[in-house]
Amino acid sequence: MKNILFASSEAVPFIKTGGLADVVGSLPRYFDKKEYDVRIIIPKYACMADEFTKQMKLVCHFFVNLNWRKQYVGIYETKHKGITYYLVDNEFYFGGPSPYDKIYEDVEKFAYFSKAVLEALPYIDFVPDVIHCNDWQTGLIPVFHKVMYGSDEYYRNIKTVFSIHNMKFQGRWKINEIADITGLPRHVFNLRELESYGEANYLKGGVVYADAVTTVSPTYARDIMTPEGGEGLHGLMSARRDVLFGILNGLDYNEYNPKIDEYIKYHFEMSDLAGKKRNKEYFQEQAGLKVSDDTMLIGIVSRMTDQKGFDLVAYVIDEILETMDVQFAVLGTGETRYENMFHHIQSLHPDKVSSYIGYSEQKAHQIYASCDAFLMPSLFEPCGLSQLISMRYGTLPIVRETGGLKDTVMPFNEYENIGNGFSFEKYNAHDMLHVIHYAYNVFKDNRKAWNDMIERAMSMDYSWDASARKYEELYKTLEDKVI
Ligand code: ADP
Ligand code: GLC
């Protein structure tokens, strides 16, 4: 039996701000249970829902040294869908209204978390063969492990994997302060290890010190080795190419299943799409939009950041609304300028745009289930789960060909009647407009082709089965590796 410990700053159902939570909360359930004991460790945030926290049991507590600081660590335990979760409790660090706040607070919070994860192992009596770290918040785990615990018998055989879900966020801050927070020796803050552009960089630390590095799609693995996609670290990523693997994210097909989804009003499946049509009508009615099956309903469910391509949307949305019989169902929260844009557009076209600024799991599922198309024109996209969820619900994605969007959405080819969505290549508003127009024409004039495409999208298999096997293979290659 191999022991794997996933360390992350979020995991469903306990806490979620984006796709990272979906991945960490689902992938561990898809390993071969006869061979793998996979557990998860995350912070115990005060903002977690009571329904979860009240089921957690305190299993131990101790103090961890963060340089001159001595900080309390409580380890809680709970089980969810057969998986053991450990939760690191400290109200000073995790007492805020959301998981992330100012970067100068977060760098200390996640240095603490990373040290606490390593120190917790003897207390919970779980010696992992692999600690699988996720994103910059856990980047210091491989660093602490090698620099501070490497000679300790208990820790010596543990391997670390570092998964990059987003290169944009690296956890960068002043070297002096990070040295003071972490107690790491000064010599690690050099260009070949933790320093980048004059600052300490947690993501870089993870990439340099982990035994293997993964990212969440094959195309993004290539993108981050280029100056355009590497967010300043493309040289490092190229240097690590021998241990860098692009493994496509999967989707939890039980959680996202239009046949049984508790969040949607009418259930449906590929062989009977009547429920999908009724969801659309219901959505239009509730949102005060014209109820019409002939009007193309386009969904957007997204963090509202520049990553997601909203600058393109801002540029042409008026033209789209004025020239096509379409409606928009928008759900998201993030940067004020984008939130305001959707408010404004809704006030101009209340009969065509329904936008909800906020976070709602229920509304998200309703949009995926009700819409005809889903718009995701990302500037970059490490993998993207929203397009996978859309396809699962028979909603055709319209995406830009980048990262995981390129790996999962095959553009419609009308001559051969193949494809499961629509795509454009250049980050250009008129190219996007053009492809939305093309999708619109297919929807309006060639419903047979549209419906065939729904069938192809719904029969794609983006479940975790294939990708979980790839992680298993990766763990196996680490077994005999002497570092
Ligand atoms: P990212 O992780 O970059 O945000 P992904 O496509 O990988 O993008 O995952 C986004 C996840 O978060 C999906 O499950 C999506 O449905 C969900 N999501 C995003 N914004 C919201 C929101 N406002 N309300 C509910 N779910 C949301
Ligand atoms: C990140 C990426 C997204 C990816 C998700 C899960 O948030 O932006 O593309 O799907 O992580 O890996």
C-alpha cells in the first residue's frame, strides 16, 4: 500500500474559490483503493460552513516553529466520501472571511501551513510515500522538506510532487521578510533556488525542490516553457522539463451529472434532452428573459479576472446583443471593473442579460444545465473545468485555443460533422465575435448539426479515470528515485 498526502489551500466540499478545489476534492477518490491510501490536508478556515466544521474531530495539537515564532497547530480529522481529511487549525492565520487576503499576510499564512503539514505527520501517524503539493501556497513544503528535514530518518524517504494549477500566482514577497518568516537559511535565496526578480518566490521553490512537477494539461505544460506563458519562469520550467508532466484534469462525473444533479430542476441525459429544454425555459422565466427555445442562451460562470478574457467580451458585447437573437446568463465575482461591466450591460439589456455577481454553486449548475452555449475566451487557461462541465450538460463551449481549452474542445467542422464546440485562436475580440456568430448560425440554421454536437460533447469522457492512472504511474517512477 502506498500512502499519498495531498496538501492544498482548498478542496471541495469544504472550501472552494476555483477549480483547484474541484481537483483536490475529487482526484484522490479515483486512485486504485487496493494500492493507494490517499488523504488530504487543508487549512481549517473559520469561513467554512458549520455543517462541515461540526463534524471535524480534534486529533492532536502541538506547536510549530516559524523561525522565532512558535505557533499553535490543531489537527482536526473528518471523512468525506471515504477519504480522510486533515484540517490545520489556527485562528490567527485562518480566521478571516475568505481563504486568501493580502499577499503579505498570505505568505506567512502558507509558510505556517507548509511547516505544519510536515510537523503533523508523526502526530497523525501517516508516513506518506508522496506529499502531493498544489500551487504556490504549498510551494514551501518541498523546500522545508529538503532543507530542514532531509536528514531526519522519519522524513528521508518521502518524495514530493508539485502541481501547478496556475503560473500567474507565485507567492512572491520580499526576501528579508520571507527569510524572517520561514527561518530558511539565507543561501537558498539565490537565483537557482528561491529568488526570482529580486523577490522570494514560493512557486519557484516548489518547482526547484520537488521530485516531480506537474501541471494540469499537456498544452499548458508546453505554454509555461515559453516567454508568453511562463509568467517570468519559462527558463526554469524548460530547465525542469525532464520532470515536468502535463496531466489533464478530470471532472467528478458523479458530482456533475445532469441525470441526478440536486441543484437543477429538471434532470436529463443524452438519450432524452427534454429536461434540458425545460431547464432553459425555467431559467429564462425566472431571470425575466424572453422565453424562447429559438433564442441562443449563452452562459458564463467564472472568476472575474483578466485571465478569463473579459476584455474581449467588453469590447463586443453590445454588438453581439444588438445583432443576434441571443441572451446571456452570467455568474461570477472578482474584479470590480468586470462586475460593473455586467451590471451595466444588464441595465442596458434587461430582457437579454441576466447577471448575478456572487458565488453560488446552485446557480452555476443551473446555468450549465440551461444554456445552449458556454463562453470561455480565456487569455490563458491551465486546464479549465467549466468547459468540461458544460459539455457534460450538453452546453457547447465557445473557447479560445489555449492551454486545457485547446486539449479538450475540438472545433466544429461542418464538412465532416465533427467537433464538440467552437474555438478561435488569437486573443482578439473580433475573432471571438466571428466564432460566436458562426456558432449562432449553426444554432439557428442547422439544428441537426448542433444536436449532433451536443451528443458528441455529452459522450466525451473527461472523468478522472484516465488521469488518475497517469498520476499513479508518476508516483511509481518516484519510488526508486534516489535524490
Ligand atoms: P479557475 O479554477 O481558473 O477558476 P476552472 O474552470 O478550472 O477555472 O474552475 C472554475 C470552477 O469554479 C468551476 O467549478 C466553476 O463552475 C466554479 N465557479 C467559478 N465561479 C463561480 C461562481 N461565481 N459561482 C459558483 N461557481 C463558480
Ligand atoms: C486553476 C486554473 C484552471 C484549472 C484549475 C484546476 O485555477 O486557472 O485552468 O482548471 O486551476 O487545475
